[in-house]
Amino acid sequence: MRSVGALSNLDALRSEARWLAQDLSAARDWDVFQLETLPTIAKACPSIAGFDALGRAAAERQSDAYRKAHQALDDRRCAMFLIGLGNWIETRGWRNDVAAEDLGRLAEPAVNFAQRILSEQYAKVLKRGRRFKSLTMDELHRVRLATKRLRYLSEFLLPLFADRKSARKFARRLAGLQEELGAYNDMAVTASLLDGLGADPDSAIAAAAIAGWQARASIGIKPALQGTWRDFTAARVPWSSQD
């Protein structure tokens, strides 16, 4: 809705959503590590010691992250955010918040709004993914964030183009790209989690094994990720023209 005009109430809600997400993200990161990364690599490397000790150390951090998440969800601030967001949606707050001169844009056909919003975000994804083969980890992270935003927008707006074959194809390729970028990003997150655990003689070998495993895996993932990117950029965007 930002393209319609300045929305001060929406900006306040975005700020609260960002606060909540920050307090929940660590729990998700430790879940991925404990439920996927560590057991997968431990099973593949049975001769390496230290995975149990590493799991116990990670479980402590996971518990800390859960406590932080629970505190955030129990916080009155969270309740006020959810109530405020629900109220803004139910009362169509965007009509009250937008400047009078911009109200006319809210009366345009929804498909026109969708075309504009999706085109703008798609352009951002392509811009951040320029020279995709040579992008650094940080640059790929920026592509992932732009892709994730396009995916969420698509879930809301692509149903307006549901009668087009290209809509289904585009949605599949977008979802595949987001998934692979997410898996690649999880490797970077794992490195930071391991650094945060500190040096423990009982788990150091296992931590090194995970780091080595993922370093090797990232080499294999990159070509596949590049292929997924090519497939995505080659897909016809369903909002530009009829099939």
C-alpha cells in the first residue's frame, strides 16, 4: 500500500512487526540447526566425535531463544500490535490514512494495482540479481530478501491472474528460487551460530566438521542456484500480457 501514498499508521505497524520478527528469528535459526543441520551431518559422519556435546550446547542457546520468543509473545506490546493491525485492516485504515489527493488511486481496478506493485518488486529482484554468478554471500542475501517480498506479494496478487498459465509457472519458479536462496542463507546462519557457541574442546571437532561439510555443499549448490535463477528470469511474468 506504500505506493498509494504516505501511510503513517502503516509505518508504525511495520516498525512493530520488525520488532516482533527480531525477537522470534533466533528461535527459528536454532530450530533449523537442531532439527535439520546437526542431525543430518552427524548421521553422515558417524566416526566424528563431539556431535552430542555440540547438540547440548546448541540446546541451551535454543532454550534461550525460546524464552526470548515467549517473552515477546507475552508482551503487551505484541498484543497491542495484533489488535492494532486487525483494527487497521477491518476499518480499512488505508482510506483514512492516505492523503485526499491520493484517494483516487484506491478506486482503480485491483488488477492495475497488482500490475504496478508486482512489476516494481520484480524489477528490484532483477536489479539485485544482476551478474548473479559473481554475487557475494551478502549480495545473495539481499536477493533473497527481495525474492521473499515478491513471493509474499505474489501470494496476495497472483490470484488476479489465475486464468493465465504463466501465473502458475511463474509462482512455481519463484517458490523454487526462494527455497534455494533460503537454503544457501541457512548455511551462512549456521556459521554465525557456531561462532556464537564459542570454543569448546568437546564439540570443536564436530563444529569443524559442520563448517567443512557446508563449505563443500555451498560449492555444489551454487551451480544449481544459478540454474534456478536462469529458469526464474526466463519465466514469463503473468501480469504483463495475456497468454
